[in-house]
Amino acid sequence: MVNITAELNDQKRKVDFNSYDMSVKELISMVNDNIIDIAPEYQRQFRWDDSRQSALIESIFLGIPVPSLFMATNNDGTWEVIDGVQRLSSIINFAADAISAARAKINRDIPLTLCELKKLESFNGLRFPDLPRSLQIDFLLKPIKITTLSDKSDKSVRFDLFERLNTGGIKLSDQEIRSCIYRGRFNDFIKALSENPSFNSVIKLSKSSENDGTKEELILRFFAYLNGRDKFEHSVVGFLND
């Protein structure tokens, strides 16, 4: 029992979390100011349709708790979205200024028009500027829960935690998670090689695998087995992480 408790405490020390309640207005402002990176290269781009975005906005208006946004802290103190890019993008698409850095980052020129709302039916067909000023302020002040993982956390534990979080409808691949955690020159080198025309001419991938990290993982596998095949035991994921 003592050993189990000691092991649990040791794992806790390797993970450093912070939790915040931030308003919608603060989140949009942080994206505008490049404090939050909403679309790191390992993330999928904004994909929710108007109906799903509208359902989230309705929940926020009604005060229904929505899942926390999960961020990773970089060395310079900025945050990257690990889990929640669709939710944060939906909030920006609804409430951010028509011309703003935040809106440019989600690549949506036309703001969200609410649709298919079940509870707030009178809001259907409206955009944020169409709402009374009091409702605009109410929405901007709504709190959203944020959990951040410090850059001081052990990298192997970070990978495991991100993999556990990765249960949503838009699932990240192992390589996309690696691109978040194991940042640096070698990761940039792999990314550059994945764009090499000669390399791309000899691989055959499905459309869905072209932008999910599959190309980068193939290159990583090459270097991993070339330089460290004697260290391989049984876990390909762990071997590539190392």
C-alpha cells in the first residue's frame, strides 16, 4: 500500500496544472493578443457546422456548464489549445468583432447566425450584433473553465494525459499530440521533410491521412528505426515518443 501511494504521489509531482474561470470577453481578447494560440499545427482546423456552434452558444447563454478548455503552457508563457479548439472557435465566430485577429485565425469572414435553437427559439436567425446590448454584455461576461498544463510537467506524463483527453469527436493522432509536446528543431525538421516533393511522390495516403500527422510519423519511424532499433521493445508509441 505504501509503494502504491508513493508511486501515485510521484506521478502527481510530475504534472503541474492550473485552473481558471475566464470570461468569454477575456478569452477572445487573449486570442486577439496572441496569448492563446487557437490553431497550433497539430490541431485540426475549425469544422463544426452552424447548428453545432449554435447549440454551444445556447448552452452558454443558459448557463449550462460546458466542458473545460484544455491548454498547454509554452516556455514564453503563452497558451496553446489542446482540447476545445472547436468550442473556442465557435465562441469567436459568434462574438468576435467582424474585423479582428481572432476571427482571422479561425478563417471565418462571416459571423455565425444562430440556428436550430431549441430553448431560445427567438434567437434563431440572429447574429451577435443583432442582440440587445444587455444580452451582448451578459454573453461576454459568461465564465468558461480553463485548465492549463505547465511546460514544467514531465513530457511522458503530458503525452499520456493528452491522449486521455483525446476522446472528442475530432480525434488527434499520436503524431499530432507529439507535435504539441515534443517541440523543437527535430520536430520542425520532420515537418519540413513531410513537405518534400520526392517523399510525397513515393507514398500513397488516403485523403483523411494527408493532414493528420501520418506523413510526419512515417518520417519519424524511419529515423527511430535507423538510429535506435536496438532500443525497441514492444510499444511502438512509446518508442517513437522516446
